[in-house]
Amino acid sequence: EIYSYTDPNDTSTWTLETVIMPDGYTIDYDAKGRMVKETVPGSYTVDYEYYDLTPIVQRKIYTDLSTGEVITYEYDPLSRLKKEIHEDTIITLRYYRQTTNVRRVIGVSASDPTSELFRIEYRRDGTLSEKIEPGKVTTYDILGRIKYWRIEGVSETFVSYQGETDKLAKKIFVDLVTGNSVIYIF
């Protein structure tokens, strides 16, 4: 291990600047002792940005050294992930309740942030409630089981279960093209 120190004020207080491991793995630190860059040679780098005067990460920028892909992660002051940006493809936004539970996750196109690619809704207790994708809606019961799904212009399916088990009690399939429906009782 190689450690590099900087003493900007020429005092007896030393600040860790860089750690280099034998395999080339490197960690760089700022004057406050916060990690600002992590490098794994030939694999990836991660750059860290912080909220002023705090140890709380505001932004992490991950770069895959083999593909050049860049993913940026942005955090709120409570250290909760609020935005994930995959360069040139998708932006994922997370909205939270006052607790740490996620309320909603929305994915939008990086090239057109007004176009919603998906939306995921959660209940107050953090369980999945609904997932909406282009042309498709799926809702879930409190136990996380699918209770309804619709494929726009094609079909709707309603499902009920036997108590709190995953065993189906009833399934109703509606063909939206023909108007026919089929009821399955288990």
C-alpha cells in the first residue's frame, strides 16, 4: 500500500490524499478526508461530489472504462438515491415519502425527458402497488401478488387468490378486441 499525504499549512496535521494498492486500485481524498475518486484499473472509476461541509454524497459518477458508459447517481441530503442517469438512454427519478420509503419511481428517456417510459407506485409501507409501462398496466395487492393487468387495446386480466397464499382462486380474462371473456375458477 502506498499512501500520499499533503500538508497544505505546514503544520503537524496531515491529510490523507491518495491510497494506491498493489493491484493499482486507487482512492483519492479531498482536504476534508472525503473520498473523491475511486479507480479500478481497466474496469471503472467513480467520482464523488458532496454537499458542502458534510460527508453526505450528493453525486456519484460511475464510468465503465471498457465501454465508456457513464452512469450518474444523485442523492438527496438524507442520502437517498433520487436520480439515476444512464447517459443517452434513460433517467430514473425516485420520489420519497417523509420516511425512507419510496413513493414513486419514474423512468424517462434521456433524449426526451417529457416521455415517460415507466412508472412504479408504492404504498406507504413500501410495498409495490402499480407498474405502468407503455401499453401495459399491472397492479399488485398488499402481499405483492399481481391482481390486475391490462395490455392496452388487447386484454385485461383480473386475479384473486385463496387467502394469503399464492394459490389462485379466480382469474378473469377479457379480450378487448372481441369482447369475449373467460372465467377460470381454481
